Amino acid sequence: MPDIASSGSPASDFSFSLLGEFVRLGVRDLVLSPGARSQALALAAAELERIGLIRLHVRLDERGAGFLALGLAVEAGRPALVVCTSGTAVANLHPAVLEAHHSGVPMILLTADRPSELRGIRSNQTTVQPGLFGVATRLCVDAPAPEGAAGEHADAIALARRATDAATGATSLDPGPVQLNLAFREPLSAPVALTPEAISGPVGLAESAAVLAAPVVDASPTEPVFPVTGGPRTVVIAGTGAGPEAEEFARTGGWPLLAEVCSGARFGPNLVSAYRELLLASDLGGRVERAVVFGHPTLSREVPAMIVREGVETIVVAPTGTEWFNPGNRVRVFARAAAPDAVAIAAAGSPEGREWLGRWVMSSRHLLAAGAARESIPIGDRGITREELAAMRAPVTRPMLVDAVWRASWPHDRLVFGASRLVRVADRRVPGKKISVHSNRGLAGIDGTVATAVGIALASQTGPTPQSTGVTRLVVGDLTLLHDVGSLLLTPGEALPRLQIIVGNDGGGTIFDGLEVAASARADAINRVLFTPQQADVANLAAAYGWSYGLAATRSDLERALTAPHAGPSILEVPLVR
């Protein structure tokens, strides 16, 4: 990119150089929350959008902006930029930064700040921004305010490259958030017009994606593959982020696959969907001698309880990250990659190996079939019966809701679960299916869930070759929706996601009904300080933000709404009984 120091604003010159290099490196999404101190970055982003070099997403709330960038990165596999102004704007990014930190999701924050002479003297909108996110960032640089000096263009390029390497874990095997704290002096911006040719390297969104399209880190060439031998009675655990590698590993070794619903590995012949119940069975879970863990298991207590049990050897496999899954500090083997050795593969075909796997798989299938039989609608030969009609008109239950959503979702769709009771219901019962499922399980918070799903939807449906041609479905409880209601705001000019938010509305936080506190605390106290009942009008909420709205009070309503969702953003409210 040519030097544009003649613009009259060093802030604008530096911003164009910085963002131009990010474009050249393959970044294609920038999320912006407006503000005065960050105006040079904002106007540069608008110019890059105008000439087709970046996709710009404008959000009023920085918390939602951060989670939108998280969703974009999760689906696209590359970092998004987040631009905000100084002061509390930066602090509002903290929840998304923490989730990205614990999930290993790349994110690059460009936080505008006052120059050094305005710090520490109680200047307006000025606080200590460098290091605000603590250990959650892979890199934090407090860049001094540009002055228009020679070499600042090269400094901006070097800064973008350093930030991209740190965020993607190119050298550290530890992808995550990066903060570039950028001080700017007045004049805070100047008008600059560019052409696509002004950016060296890739000149369009289709090309700019290529640089970061492939996974940045591949541990297998540089890290030894840990050989998992045959012998011990073994199960494979797949938590969030495990991916299809866990399924392939279990299938190759002939071991049962205990895959969470958000693992990306809940499919294949070795799948054990009803793993929670079977881990409690003495003749199955009680006989486990070894567990091989992929991803981050968070949806059950049975998995960590098994790992800490005496006599169980655990191998944790994670290609990236420095924080290892280690319940009770009992894990002794950590590996970047693992594979069954020849002895294990041979043992998979032995009578003992087939018996071990078969008992897990068939027991799981039997449990799921028994549950389905109890809830099925009998089909009559002479038209619909009264019993069938009553079943179709019956109120929707949580199992009915997650089953219907699972049936309606296919590989060309995306499915996102909030950190509510419904994801646990789904984890207990839905069968195997190779579909893309996401959930913020790094810290398992409810904040930012709507914004994350919007990011996933937008990233999956855009570009010259969209990864998804279907719909993104977000399954949340009512409190999760209300906690992130501001992310429903899509201002004019913003891309509209093909997103259907399915709200299981039971009037509050019923997840606490299933915890030990429900048996020990007063009902009125639980209702007041934990359940937190609400009576928000979701239909009016949808109307206020311009989202389509539907109500599915019965099974037939639910089936119709899921099979024919609105083309754009919509909310489907499903009343549930506490």
C-alpha cells in the first residue's frame, strides 16, 4: 500500500496502513462500535468496505460487537477485527475476550486510546487500557500515537503481522485474543479515497480469504503423535471443539465414542449418545480403565467423575492451547496428537474388542429407542385418531423441542445452543448426525449468545462459496435471549443473517430446579434470587427490533415453524412449563 502521509492526519495514515495490511494478510471481517477517538479506524474501514476489500459490521454495543467477532471467527476459522473507542467501550469487550481466551478463538482488538500526555490527568473517557484483559490476551501492544514521521507505515505493517501471528497461534500453538491499544492525537481523521489497487496483495474478498483460509496451526508435522496402545478397556470422550478427528480416532481404535452434542463428533458407528446413563452403570462405566479426551467436555458431571476415579488412565489430546483439561489434576498424559497403534487396531477386531464396543453402542441405542417409544405418536391406518390429534395439540416439552430442532437441521444448516438447560437436554437424547453445532462453552456463560449466533450465520452464508446454504438455528432459554437482547439491533445497511432464534420460554432460569440447591433452599428464596422470573413480551420485543415472530405452543406448530423458517432473521417463541 502506498504511503498516504499527505492526508493531513497521522491517525488516518496509520489506520489505513494498519487495516490495509490486515486485508493483505487475509482478514475479511471487521466489527465496529462507533466512537470519536476511533474515527480514523472507522472511516478507513468504511473506505475499505466501499472498494470491496472488507466486510464491515457496525454494532452500537461493544459487548455484542465482541461476541459477533467471536461467532465470525468460530465459523470462518480466521480472526475478525474489533474496533472501539476509549474508556468503558474497551471494558465491554471483556466477556467476549474471556470466552475467546478459554475457547482458543482468534480475535484482534483495535482499541483507540488517548495519547500519553492525556493519561493520568483525569481526561474524559480515559482509563488504563493496556493490559486491561490481563492474561486473556496472547499479545498486548500499547502503540504510541503516530506523528506522521517516516517509517510509521512500516511500523503499522509490522504491527498487523505481529498481531495476526499471535492471534492465530502461528508460532505458539495457542490462538486467542490480541489487543492493539492505539493512541491517536488530533486531528483524529482526514478524508482519504482509495482504489482496490492501493492495497498490495489480494484485492477482493474472495482472494483475501485465501491467506488465512487454511488452519494456521498443524501440530502433526512438528509434534510427535502419541501412540495409544491396545489392552485397557477404553472410551473416547469428545467435548466442545473435538471435531471429526475424535470420531475417526474412536472408529480406528474400535472404542466407544462418548460425544457431547456440541463436539462436532456426534456421529458414526461407534457413537454412544446416552453416555451419561451408561457411565453410571457398573458393568460399563464402572469397568472403564482408560479415557482418551478430545475437546473440552463441559455438559456432564459423569465424565469428570470417571476421570478422577482410581484406576482410570486419561490421555488428553489438544492440538493447540496451553490450558489443558485436567479434572482433579489426575491426568498424566497430554498430547498434541494421538493415534491408535497397530496393536490397538488389531485388538479392535478381537472378540473382546467387539464385545466392549458393542455393549456400549447397543445399550445406548436401546435407551434412546425406549425413550422415543414412550413419546411417539401412534400412526393410525384410517386417518388421524383422537390420540394422534391430542398429541399434536399437546404443549411442547423440552425433549420435544430439542428433538424437533435436531430433526430439522442438516449439514447445510448451522445449529447454536445457548448455555441453558436445553443444551443439556439435547446432550442426553439426540442421536448421531454429522451437522455443524456450536456453543460458547469456554466459560459457558449466557452473555453474547445472540451476537455469537449472528456472527456464525453471517460467516457461513457470505462469500463467493458460502459454507452454508441453509439456516442457522439458535436454541436458547428466555433469560439468555434477554441478556443479549441488544444484539437483535441490526441497523440499516447491515447484512441480515438467515437466523432463526428458538426461545424456550419458561419464565426464568429453570436450570436451577435441577441443582442441589433446589432441595435445600426455600422456594421463595430460589424464586427471588436464582430463578429470576420474567414476563417480557417476546412478540413486542421482536417487533421493536424488526425481527419476524412466530409462536409455537403445540407440537404441530413447532414442526411447521422449523420446516419453513423465515428467509431473514426471526424469533420463534416456544412456551415451556416450569
